[in-house]
Amino acid sequence: DGGITQSPKYLFRKEGQNVTLSCEQNLNHDAMYWYRQDPGQGLRLIYYSQIVNDFQKGDIAEGYSVSREKKESFPLTVTSAQKNPTAFYLCASSIGQGPWYEQYFGPGTRLTVT
Amino acid sequence: KQEVTQIPAALSVPEGENLVLNCSFTDSAIYNLQWFRQDPGKGLTSLLLIQSSQREQTSGRLNASLDKSSGRSTLYIAASQPGDSATYLCAVRYSGGGADGLTFGKGTHLIIQP
């Protein structure tokens, strides 16, 4: 089955630790995105990548880092510099680099930092 | 800055009713608008994508309209069913510069009473 997988579904970390969230897609999509969702708020864009080895900051990139070494993978690292890391993280992809394409989302990872 | 507002924030109706969810955006410079469904604790499911040059899109019992000049979109759900209960999110792809991702509203939480 084609789709977007995110692992793990739930993640718990102690404050001060870096943590990496996985996002893999087998849809052969060029573009990939990371969003964050907090209760009562809309999703906000963290980082996006339109092609391999290239990525751009979104609206709330501070405290996060990404890499895009392979077309199918776009991992997100939440660093200790992120002040409020507890949130639901969603990965998305779209078939083309242009803005006209539909975005498809993965099942999400819920990160809790204590 | 582009802002997206969804009204109402919550809606509860008896099964079988037709209903309308509203979405408004502040800047008409958009490439497209996408409607999503989100079940509790899950990722987003894309329902409909309307390009800026289109007026409406239909899929089954769902019909979405777009009036770019007035900054409004509606999602019409016909003959509602309990399985339609979910949060519905509206998102626009802004064409006025800046980060290339979706700008989301906070959603409408819909409950269909059996």
C-alpha cells in the first residue's frame, strides 16, 4: 500500500534531550512537509523540502532541524532549544514541487516532553 | 499575513440533515484551498482541493465552493451520517510570498447525533 508512515505513534522524552521523528513515503512524491498541531490551534508549518538535499524554513522553524538525503525520507529533529516541544507532529507530502498539488498527511507522532 | 477562520468552532446536528461549514481567509492571493477531515488522535484526510480558478468541487455527498474575491469557502455535507463526526479543517496555499506550505484554520468540530 502506498502512503506516508510516521514512527513512533507516541514518543516521550525528558527535557533537554534531542529527539528525531521519522517520516517515510512510498508515493514517489517530490515535496515533503512538517507541521505542528497544538490544542485549539491550526496546524503550523515547521520545515518543507521540495527536492532532495534542499529544505526551507517554515513559520516556526526555531528549535527544529531536518534533513532530506533521500526522496522518500524527511526526518525531523526536535532539539533542546525548542521551548515548547510537546505537540502532535504531522508529516505531509505532495507529488510535485509547485503549489498546485494536493497535500497528503501521515498519521502523526504525539511527542510529550517532561 | 494570511489568516484562516472557520465558523462555527463546533456544530451538533441530528443525522440526515444537510449542513454547511464555513471558511474565510484574509488575503485572496491563493493558489488553492483544501478541505480536510481529522478524526481524534489521527492524521488528516484530504477531502477536496479547489484551485483558485475553480468555483467548486464535488465528491460524493461533499461539495466545496470557493469565492476567492470575497475570501470565502463553504463545505456542504448532504444527508449527514454519524460517521461524518470529526473535525473539519480548511487550509489555503498562499501565493503572496513567504514559506510554501498550507495555512490552516482551527477547524470545526462536527458531531452527528444518531
